[in-house]
Amino acid sequence: MKIITLLTFLLTVSLITAADQSQTLKGNRPNIIVIMSDDQGLGDMSLSGNTLVKTPHMDAFYANSTRLTDFHVSPSCAPTRSVIMTGKHEFMHGVTHTKYARNRIPAGLGTIAHEMKRAQYQTAIFGKWHLGIEEGRRPQDNGFDESFVLPSGGHGMFNMNPVMIHNGKLVKCKGFSTEVIMGQTLSWIKSAKEKKNPFFIYLPTPAPHGPYKENIPAEWKTKWLDQGYNHNVAGRYALVEDLDTQLGRFMKQLNAWKLMENTLVIFITDNGPNTGGYKKDGKAHKLYHAGFSKGKGGVFEGSTRVPSFWQWKGVFEAGRDISKLTAHFDFFPTFMELAGIKPVASTPKYEGRSLLPLFSDPQHKWADRYLYFNTGKWEPEDDVRDYKFKSAAIRNSKYRLIWYKDQEILLNLEEDMTNLDNIASSHPEIVATMKAEYEKWWEGVYPHASKTLPPVVEQEWEKAFYQLRKHEVAPTYEVPAF
Ligand SMILES: [Ca+2]
């Protein structure tokens, strides 16, 4: 009897503790920093077993974090970025891929930065925006007090002495992009941390996205070029290792300022790794991708399942893995809860769920859910209906049903995330259920995804931007000391 009483007591205490922690997290109002690298997969880190690249600081970040091990983003750049901003699937607001009019966030949408501002946070973005350059679509129109950005994919992917837009003004910066962006962020934090209100920082790095041949210091690439790898390998890994060095410098400074007890730092990547164009000794070469068969721009597991490390000293348990099915649109309600605010009329109708119960209670029952993927990527003259099953997938906690090159592929991911045995023919009932679910989703998003969008309008400042970017124009902006 005594034992039962003691067990009941312990169980009650542990339940109260879990519930209490969830309550404590709500409205705790930590500083929040979201670091998102570009085109980096789990395989591009030494922690996953890659022996060609060394990432001691990413490995340390991983070791100090709670990790979401089944975390998904969209198949490519702009879609993922739009979801982080709005908390809803990219097709709901027409950001279906990375080019033409399709990589721009519509003007007037509420964003997470707007919400954080409403919660009295200081808001800032440093890095690659890629959601539109026209008035109404820029970071400063979307809730960011401070912005220091490469405007978009096509405009910005030049790493040495990058031309950035700092609060609306063009600046040609001295140095390599990752160092410049991280340095600018630290310089801003130096003053932001002295203010009463917490800060929300979105830090999407352009690295390790290409180009890999030009604009990277030659000596950074030597060790791979000497082993017979081509520039795509050498440049890519050089950018990963430089990003790692900069991440180390960044975290060291946050620690030196003793910010880690009240700062949540998240590291994710924006889509799976770039998997093409690699050679060794002149022959096609497959790089290490942590067992995933495909990467960026597709709808296989490796296209959307990316690293997601959450570090908050003394609050989130270091070294803990959470295997529940989670996604980028969960950030929106999670950050709102941390900031202690509830939705109001101006809050966009987000789709995600708060992740706080998962972080506070290892036993939390996380209801299963469906995630929907479609590569998009149609040309402006195409009939969008033709893309329903062209390159698409639906995922729940156990299965991924994929439509790819006229094939219907059902994968059981529960036992092995890299399992590629197509079990569709032996499990027709699962295929039918998931396909019906996908079709229902498609009917809902189609009117939004197929809308004709206004054309991209060249901006007055773009001429000056391209002029400044020329090599012969010397950089004039130096990151302020911190
Ligand atoms: Ca990307």
C-alpha cells in the first residue's frame, strides 16, 4: 500500500512538473534567434558521419541542443522562408517556388515578425530574404525593425564583399558574406541586449548555397581540390566549414555576454542538400548525404527532412531527441506562446502547432498529422493542374507516399528513414487513404497556388545594386565592432 502511495505521489509530482514547465515556457519571453543555413543537409556535418568535412561547432551546437529528428521544411528556398514568416503552407499564399513572380510574399500578410513586434520584441533579420524586393514585400514591410539582407536568390549569392541592403540603403561590405552577416548580427545584439525588451532575430545565411567556383578564397578549397574533387565539392564544403567557424564565433560571443540562459537559439536548414554536379577525378561522384537518397528541390525524405537543433541553456535538455513529426510552420505558434501572446484579428491563420509541450514533457501525446509537399516549379504559361501529382508527397509519422516520374511510391519510414522499398502494391488501403487526404489538401490550396500574380517589376535601386557588385568597386562598409 505504501509503495502504491509513493508511486502515485511520484507520478503526480512528475505530471505536475511537466505541466508546470510547459506553463513556465509560455510567456517566458526569451530572446529568440533562428539561424537557417541554405541547402545544407544533415549529411553536411561531421556529427552525422561525414568524414570529408569538419564541423566542430555545429557538432557542439547539436550536443548542447534538444533535437527534432523528424522535422520538415519545404522542398526549396523561398517556400520554406514564406512558411516561417506566415506559419502556413507556401501554396496558400502563392510562393510555390523560387523564381518569376512565385518567390514573393504577398504584401499585407501578417508575419511572425509582426506578431513578435506586437509582443514588444525588438525584431531583426540578417541574411538572405528571398521573398520579394518590391515595397510591401520587403523585410521592413513585414515586421522587421532592423534589416540587413541580400534581397533574394538571384540578387545575392555572391559571397566576397557582398552588397547588402541595410534598412533600405545599399552597402558594399568588406569581407566574406557569412562573417559579415554574423558580425552585423552580433553588433546589433550588443546594443539590443541592453534594452528592456527581448529580441527576435531571423538569421538565414546564404552559405553553403553556390556559386562554388568564384568568389570563394582559393585557399579555402585546396584540401578538396588536391584530393581530386571538383569546385562544386570543394566550394560547397569550404562554405560549410566557414559557416561552422562563424557559428562557433557567434555562439562564443553569446556565451561571453552570458545570454544563453535567456536566449533560445535554433539551427535549421532551408531544404535538403544540393546533390548534383559533384565529381572526383573527373568522374561523377556521390557525396555523403547521411543515407538520404535525394535532396533539394524534390519530394523524397532527404528533400524536406532537415536538421533542427534547439539550444536554450538550462531549459531545453542537451542531447535529447524528439522524434515526433514536426515542421517549420510550428515555429509560428511556438514563438507566439514563448512571447506570451494570443492570436488577434490581424494574426494570420497559421497551420502549425506549438512545440512547447514536446519540449516540456517527454511523454506528451502528439497527435499524428499529415504534411504535404509539392515541388511546384511550374512555368508561368503552364496549367497548374498538371502539377498535382508531378512531384508531390504526403507524410504522416510512419509513411511517405510519393508521386515522382509517374510512379506512386509508398515508403515505410518507421524502421529506416532511408528505406526505399516501394510497398505501395502490398498496401493499397494505406495508399488510398493518404492519396484521398492529399487530394483534399490540393483542392483547398489550388485556388491560391494557381492565382495569376502581378509581374515582377524592376526596382529603381537594382541598377545601382548591380553596379556596386562589380569587382572593381571597392567595399566601403565595415561591420561595427562588438
Ligand atoms: Ca535553399
